Amino acid sequence: MQGGFVRQELFYLLKNEKDVHFAFGSVQKDGVKKATQGMHSSKFCLNIAGDTPSSNRLFDAIASHCVPVIISDDIELPYEDVLDYSQFCVFVRTRDALKEKFLMNLIKSIKKEEWTRMWQKLKEVENFYEFQYPSKEGDAVQMIWQAVARRVPAIRLKLHKSRRFSSPLVRSERGMRSIPSPSNFW
């Protein structure tokens, strides 16, 4: 499902709910400012997977110490190979989020102690999402470079595997050619 459709459906499901502030962060008419103020005063922030992977919603929620409620079936999150997002986020399948009262019942079922634990974890990880110049230990720039470094071995392995049967030593235009054995082989 497309993010725009899901956002629209959730708006209609939640617009009349008490204590729900639904703001669209458009650039026009102070929309971004209002959305940011809403996040800072909220305990939970919806993070509806969009049509592009470049949304700021998750980063804004974390910086606002607003527990993200991630509505997606297959979102890829930054640094997920080292961070356990279930420690500070709530995950909801799209089809469940679109059920009447599902989100409200889920959020209301989260006890104050659980929310406080998630909120404290948000404060612990927030620096991983902050970009600074110059970069500092544990900031977003460092985390990105570490993520790249962790992926390089897997990329190298995949590259080497892809070359297995394309080596000129193994193939020739007429099929297999003989490969000379080292003199001490036999």
C-alpha cells in the first residue's frame, strides 16, 4: 500500500479521537513548525512508511523524544543491524493499523512504566541520529560509516561469488581450457 493512502485512511480513522493531534508537516503555513511542536508535546508519534525512503519523520520523532509508532510491513531502518528498535519503537502492520480502534487500543494498552523505559532508551540513542560538523564519536556520520564498514565484507563476498564462473582462467571462447598445474602439485 502506498504511504499517501495509508496516511489518509489513518487521518479519517483518528481525526475525531480525543488526545490525537494529526499534523501534516507541509512547508506551507508553518506546517513543519506545527508538526515539530506537536511531536515535542506528544508521547507517541506515528511514523507511516511513505512512498520514499528519505522521510524525516523517524528522525524528528526520536529527536523529540516521542516514541515512534512505525506503521509498515517492511521498512528498512538505519543501523538496524546494531540497534534493537523494539526497545524504543512500537511496530504495527499496515493492515492492523487500518482496523477501527486498533491503534488507539494498542497505544492505550502501553503502561506508563513501559512508555518511560522506551522514552529513556530514545534519549540514549538520539545522538546516533544527529548530524554534526565536525563529526563526533557516536553521531549520525560515525554511525553511517560504521554501517558501511559492516556491509563491505558481505558486498565483497557477493562480488567474489559472482566472479566464480566468469574467470578467464576457467573459460575460453571454445569452452574449458586447461589450467597448468603447479610443478610441485603431483
